[in-house]
Amino acid sequence: MLLHSVIVTNSCWAQSRRPLVSTLFRCFSISFNSFASITSPEASHIDEDFDDFLPWLEHKAAAKISSVLSIGKSSYGRALYAARGIRTGDCLFKVPYSVQLAPDNLPVEITCLLGDEVGNVAKVALLILHEKMLGQNSEWAPYISCLPQPEDLHSTVFWTDDELAMIRPSALYEETLRQKAQIEKDFWAVKLAFDRFPDRFCDVTLQEFTYAYGLVTSRAWEGSGSVSMIPFADFLNHDGTSEAYVLSNESKKHSEVIADRDFAPGDEVLIRYGKFSNATLLLDFGFTVSCNSYDQVQVELNIPQHDRLYTQKLELLDRHSTRSIKDVNEFTSSRNSFTIKEVKSGCKKGKGIPQSLRAFARILAFNSQEELNELAAEAARNDGRLARHPLKNKNREIAAHQLLLSEISQLVEEHNKYIKLLVPAPPYICGKSVLRRRLAQDLLTGELHVLKSASAWLEKYCSTLRTK
């Protein structure tokens, strides 16, 4: 997924958003900094390898980028640190559009070969490959050289089949397969450029294109209908509690970040990528956050084909369906795909369990044509939506929620099973495999917490109805 910038055309600011390719931002390598709001000054030091990076960028931009930040290292990777005291409201940096990598930077002779089916993400990936091939002759060489290597990327699109099998109970498993298929489709769509200019691309493979694609989906930002890589800005790591974002000003043609808190010299400066679940973070950026308060679970419900009212229920849903919704923070949702969030303890209305999911369960529980007709008539009298209110028949209402409880309980069981397979890690597993094993554990544990909260509420709801 891409991050969105806050956009402004006048004097107000809008938040930028990183590009979301699938439906699911970036991490320089693995932003484990996201586990803490501030990294201690002792954990960092100036990254001497990049002493020339900011001067190069400012020379290219013909403008000062930042006077308050320095590029540093921590035990988690490269990051930005306060070079001096920073106060809330201070401008941390400004990066002109002119030094951002965007589709428009592609040579026109390459762009003209690309069909309409080639999106902006694929174009920027193509641009990265083109500039990498130029080596030191590229005007972007200092930036291209600081991009992470393939072994530093841990988005699930880079996982092996065995590693992906660790997260099979999660919707992220299928979403990863969909995204990998999309990347391959885009690869064949841009292959004409590879074939026409072999000297510029030198037999680019699907693996190399996937690497470039992953750089874009994890680091680029989306705004004003385009996608761009913002040098220097993409050194910023994620803090889920931060209120700072990358802001994009269309009238002044630059992106900037405003400090949301005070920083002492040596503090790591962080922003929030978005209110993303671990599934989003792992697909797009290759990291997770322990105890992620934004975790959620995608579940699917389907009408069993052996249901004797299968055809009638499908027709009813078709007549009263709403269009598929694309949540900017998550996967694309269809009529039978639903996103469950944590149901807080003591919540009487089950906030976190979508009303549309409960409505779908009610429809599944019906076993007569008469009931379906009554449901359709009720929807016609109201806002056209089906079964959004508790059924008058208490037993049928309980049956609907018991059905839902059964489905969620099965997911709980599957998540528990796979988590047990992950802990403890076999002694022969090391390095990257250990890391991805822990990422899988974080993902499934967070989703399990959400599922258990929904299960507890459904049990209580059914129990309350029985005693009335």
C-alpha cells in the first residue's frame, strides 16, 4: 500500500499517504523503532556513510532541506535524529517536488512504450531499475545507493512458500498471493521497455522487478493522483502514537513535516505512517508492532451451496448489495468480506463487529422463503439495507449470532494452532528465518486478540438473549 500525503492546493495542509498497492508503508529495513516512541541518544550515532547525502540533496534542490535533523544509525537501522533541540510546531524539513522520484522522471522514450494498464507504482519501480543501471552516471546515484538491499526487505511478498505457510490462518496469506500475482502481471506489462532498451535494463528478471516494486510500495507516498519517492523523508521511522505526518503543499510544490512534540538533541524523530494493523504493516513495510491497538481481522462468510435457499439468498443480496469498499488502510472488502476490530470490554453494542457482518449472519440463519420476503419488505420500507436490526424472532437472532460465533471460534482455534507451531523456534533456525517467524507470531497473536474479543462479546450477547 502507499502512504498518502496530506495535500493542499491553497494554504491548508493535507496528509500524504504512502502508496498501497494491494490494498495493504515503508520501512528502511525493519523499523523495529516502531516498538518505542523514542530511541535513546546512546543507541545512535551519526552515519558517516551518509555525510554527503544531505549536501547532495540540498545542492540538487537548490534549497535548504533541514537544519535540525541528522542521519544516524541505531541498533534497528538508519533513522533521523534531532541535531539540536526541536520544539512542537517546528518545521523539520522541506523537500521540493523537483527532487522526488515520480513517474514523470521516466524518459519519454520509455513512457511511450507503456500501456494504460501500467500503474504509477510499476512506473516508479521501472525508474529505480533504470537509475540503478546508470550507476554513478545517474543524477540520483547518492539516493539510489542508500536504498535497502533485497535481504533487508521483509514484506510478505518476499517470503518463501514455507514462510508464508506460517500465516495461513490470516487473510494476509491470500492477500500476499494476490499482490505477488499483480507484481508479475505488471512485470510482463513493462517487459516491452526491457526488451526495447536492453542496454538500460540488462535482462531484468521478475525477482529484480519485485525488489524495485517492494521499494516503492514500502517507501513511496501517494498524493494528487501520483506516486513519489521522497529522499530524506523516507528515513523517518514509524511511531503509532505520533501525530506528525508528511504534508504535501501543491501551491508551494514541496513536502514537509511539522514536529508534533519536543525533541532533545539525539532523540530519534518519528512520524506515524497511519493507523495500520500488523497485516498492513507486514505486507507493505515488512515489520510489525507488538500489542498494536489498530489490529483487525478480515473474515469471509459465504452462503453454503447446500443451503436450500442458496439461490434466493444470493438474489436477495444482489438486489440490496452495496458496492465493494476499499479501506485505504486495509484490503479491498467485498460483500462477503468483513473487517473485525477489537470489541472493548463492557461494550454493549459490540462496536468492532460490523453491522453488515451481523446482517449477513442473520440472512444465513433464515430457513424459509417467507422470512426472506419479510426481510426484503422491511428493507424497502427503511433505507434498503438488509437485516441491520435485531430480528424480532429471538431464537432466529440467537441462531444467527451462534453461527457467527462458530465461524470466529474456528478462526480462534486455527490461530492458536499456528501460534503454537511458531513457539519456540527450532534451534536450527537462525537469522532472517527467526525474524520472519517472530513477525508471523506478532501478526497471528494480534489477530487472535481481536478474534477473542469478538467471540467473548458474541457469547455474552447470546446468553443475554436467552435470559430475556
